[in-house]
Amino acid sequence: MCDTDPPPCNAYNPEYPLESDDEYAGSGKPFCTASFENISDSEGLEAKDDDPDHPDPNPVPKVYTDLFCVKEYTREDLYPTELDPTCYPAWTLSPYWPVYVSNFMLNSFDELERNTQIATYFASKGLLSRMIYIWCHDEPFYKRHQKCTLVLDMLVYFTSQEDADRAIRCCDKTTYYGHRLNVMPGRIPLYFDPERTICFKMAKRAIHVTDTWVELTLRNLGIENIDTIVRHSDCEVFVEFGDVHSMRKAVSESKKWIPSRLTCPVRKQRFLEDDCKYDMMFLIQEDPSFLDMLPPEYALNDLLNGKLPPVVRDWDNWTRPKAFRPKVHETINQNRLKRKQQLIDNARARREAKREGLPVAPKGPNHGKKTKYEVLRQKQAILGIPRKTDWGRQNFTKLAEDLASMRMKLLTKEEVGTLAVRNKLFYAMLKQEKKLGGLVDRYHDLQCDALENGLTVAIIIAGENTRFPQYPTNVEKSDEQEPLDKLWPVYVGNFPVTDVEPKRRNQQVCDFFASKSYTVKMVYLDENDKFYNSYLKPVKLLDILVYFESKEVADKVIETYHGAMHRGSKLSVYPGRWNVYYYTSRTVYLKVDKDPIIAEQSIERVLLNTSPEGLHGIGRYPKRAYFSFWKPHQRRAAVGSGLNLVLIYKSRPKQRFIEQDVKPDLLRRILNDPDFLNSQPKGDDLKQLFVAESVPPEEGGEIVWVGNYLQRKQMNERIGRVLAEWEKLQ
């Protein structure tokens, strides 16, 4: 250390301030420091003990009344020529020496006012500053935190390396409006000591949490030995302590901040010159006057004359940080009110959605409980505290084995059997996956490959809500069906009859199917169908739903009778619960007259000129008759026969209606129309089936079904879709 250097100690202590009251400043010497001759023995420096054998056990600490230096600058010093050897020589600012300053509280964001304020502060230390650069980029931390609170970080350029070093020694860890400054090199990175540094994670909405606020919070917990505090982002604050003991004490006292150790080198400076060099290049090109930035005229003249400028040091002697502008508090309150209103709106929307039976989005996690658990987990990891009961790690293997067993059962169709067994196994496996997923999130070293293609993933692929419906109380009744679902419908088109009176008509249908030992349970014809009354009824043709006892029987009926001839009419027999569509490449249609007699003559001409073996089916509709063929070339031959057949370009269902279209009318007639049941071949059996599964009606009311059949059916269908996607993943 040379005689002109200030003392090396730069640790801030409010009892022993680093700056003086400028009592001995402005002597006019070319370069001078505080003279030790001005410090009396009573101040504790160079005091000799009267009794060397019994030294004072509590010596008075040394107090340096002046820690800054006064240098007489010249006009030539304003534009240095000596380049920084670590810089690219062509870099415009290579003759200047930057320092990184953070936690500096501005009075205004106006460019002229803030530059004057910063330059005045350094001038009060006897330092001539030049360019001042604040990185005003699009980083969220700058927008939400620094620009709002006016507590910023910046690069301040000096004319020599000597001045930059003096700025770091004189200003680092000093206070400015109650905020402790961090002053570090602007080109050379400094890194936190990982043995003494903790990263605290906090809420992103805490825009008012500055470095000083964190320091005061830690000091209130009795932690005094703090070296450096830097907030790099919205939610991360890095704190380097003076020793490991203070670090461990801070971790143990943490309640809401999530502590973590550094796993990689972390720089103390949030940015260096290299990080913003390109932005500075564009700034200099757009505004060359940036290079002419100087301290205020009165301060510059005093520095050029070797004097300390007579500035008002109103930033000194702040025992607490200076209060934020009212706008900051307004922003904080607005954010809180906005968050509160958002929670109220979300709760109201969820209630309305539940009331209307709409799907409800899942609630977010309980961040309070999650944060509390994460703080505890990190404390235990950092301090080496063993957990009392590591239940999750102990049971992870067993849970994974149980999940594999459930998976094999669910994949084996024979073991599933009924819907009730399948649904129970589905919910049990889903619950097991959630347990394992929670353990994998908690213990990062645990891994379960079965979760990557599990039911939770299949639920998302199937387009279901991530929170699949909770385990139903009536899952044991999953196999119970609505009375109508116990019968299976078949759509029969073009069925000829000799009598359209309901009972005799239905009897002809039953006799036709009974000829091959198929028992009909119910026949439905929509008596109010306009097309039936205007067209089909005069020619005694029926489009009907014929119910059988099971799906297996219905499938056999379709296979046996579709395309069969009955009394000169080609039957069209299709499923009664879902649509079957025409192939556009094999189908044509014929425009027919409204008069059924004329229309049937037109259809007869087409049938006479068409091979019966090539014709797949006929469908009669208002104003049109559709003809479907087995092969495309058969359709082409029919079109070329001159019968005015037209190609179709848009497919349509082969059935004029299915059960879903007429179900309300069908149930109404079953429950309230005695004539309908009396006209059925098994009317007594139908009465027994539907009455046994219904609640006696109130006076004047209708019979209603026992249990929630619709919801049960929807649940089975949703689980089926998820399992179909899940099987594809296996």
C-alpha cells in the first residue's frame, strides 16, 4: 500500500462511518489524503499504552475521519488515451474504466436529473465520473422492479484505472439514502463464494423487496455478518455471508424464503460491459453526445482545481432506507386488489359452472403449503438435518410394484370382466399414479418409467380434464343399464307390409324375423313422421326400429337380412344406435316425384336396369332415392345407363333416423301410451321391464328411472376412451 491509498477496510458499520464531514477537504494540494496528524490519540489511532504489560482489554477502534482522496484533475484527464489492455483496442470506451454500481436509489428517472445525481455522489468523494449507462432493456426484472422502485444498477465510467479502483474502495458497502451500495469492477466478473452464499427464492409479486429490505430482515433475525446481497431476478436474491455460521443461522431462521445452495458459479454483477456492449454501440451511434457526458459544471470546476465540490450530502445519516415514491405503494396496492378480485372472479365462475353442469378447471396448487414444505426440505438438505420419517422413499418401491400389478390386470381383458371391475381398477391405478408422481416430484433422484405412459398421460391425450372425475360412490353399479339399453335396436328400411294397423303391422314384422328363430322384443315406428305419412304409408313400406334382446342377436340379424328380398322389396338393415354412411364412390341418387306412385315407378325402372347382385342397398328420402353399389364400376355403369342418376359428393347416413333421434318420443310412448305397449308382440314383458326399473309416478307426473343412468353411461364412455388411448401407449 502506498501513502496515497486509503485504508483497505471497506466493511460498512453504521457506528463508524466511512466518510468524513469534509472537515479537512479542499486543501488544494495536487493529491492528498487524510493526514494522520489530524487524528488525536483519543480517537484511538497511534495511541501508546501507558502500561505495556497490562494492555486495555477493550481498545477504542480506529476511526478514519477521511477515507476519500482529493486529486487535481486536468482538462486532458477528461479524454484519456491509455487503453485498457483487457479491451478490444477499437472499442470506443476502451480508454475508460467502468465500475458496476447496484442498489443506487434515484430521485428521478429523468436522464439529466439522474446523471447529475450519480455524478454528484462520486464528485463528493473526489472522483470525476464520465459516462453513466443504465441498461434499459426488456428484461422483466428491470421493468417490474428497478424502474418501479428507482433502485437501479448501472455502469459508471472513470478516466483511469486508479479512479475506478478508488471508487470501489471508497464507495463499496457505503450507504446512500439508507441503501447499501455494491460497487465492483465493470469488466471483470466477481463470483459468490459457494461455501458462504445462499440463494433465497421469494414471490415474484414482491416488487418492493430490495437488497436493503432483505438485509434489514436478516439483521432483525440477529444475523450481522453479511457481505454482499444482490437481487438478480424477480424471485431470486443471492446473499453472501461473512462466515459459514451466519449462513447456517440465516437458513435455519428462514420461514417463507426458499433457501438453496449454489450449484454453479454465480456472478455478483447482474451485468458487465460485455453483456450490454452492442446496446451501447447503438446508443453511441444514435447519440454521440453520450461520450461528452460530464459532472455538473460547478462540481467539474472544483475537481479540476483539486477541491471537493460543496454538495449537499443529504443521502448521509439515514438509519432506515428512504421511502419509495407514492406511486410504488399505489402499484403494490393495485396488484394486491387485482389479485384479490381475480380470486373472487375465479370462485364465482367455478360456482356458476358447477351450477350449469359445465366442466370446471382444476384449482391450482396450494402455494402456501407447497412453499412451507419446500423451505423445510431445503433447510434439511443444507443443514444436514435427517428426516424423522422418510415414508415416501421407503414405500416408493412397493407403490411401483403395486402399480405394475394393476397395469397387468387392466391389460388382461379376462381379469377385468365387468365394467364395475374395470372402473374400480381404473380409479385404483389412477390414485396410485398420483401418489408416485408426488414422490417423484419430491425426491428428484427417484424415477418411475410407468408414469410416462400411464393413465394420467392418457387422460390428457383423450382430451379430458387433468382432474378426472372423482371416484363415484355407485361404481359397483357401472354395469347396470337404463331399461331401454337392455334391448338392442336394428334399423330396418323398405320393409313391406300388407296392413299398416299397428298391431297387425308389428305382428308381420315379428313373424318375418321369427322365421329364422329371431325373437322381436319391440317395434317402433314414428307415427308423426311426415315422410312416412305422405310417402311410405300409401305404398305400405316401413322404416322402423326393431329391438332384440342383445347386441349379439342384433349383429346376426344385420348380417342375415341386409340386402335380402322380402315381397319384392330389397331390405336395408343397419345398426339402430349409430349412423352408417354411404360411400361417395359407390353411391348415386335419383330425384323422385312427391307422388309416391310416380316415384316408385321411377325407382322400379332403375331396379330393372340394374343387376340385383351389384346393388348393395336402397334408401328412400324426401324427393330422393339413394342407390349404393358394391363396386365403383357398377355405379359408373348405372350412371351411364341413361336413367338420370346423379353422383353424390357428400356422404350422408344410410338410416333416416336412429334411436337417439326418436328416443324422447319412444320413451314417452312406452311410459304413457297404453296402446303402444298393447300393440307390441311382448307387451307384458315390456311393462315388467320398464316398471321394475322405475319409481311410481306422482299424481299427474311421469314415471322416472331409478338411479342416474345417463351419468353412469357417460362415466363408462369416458373411462373407455381414456383406456383406449392408454392401451395405444403401452
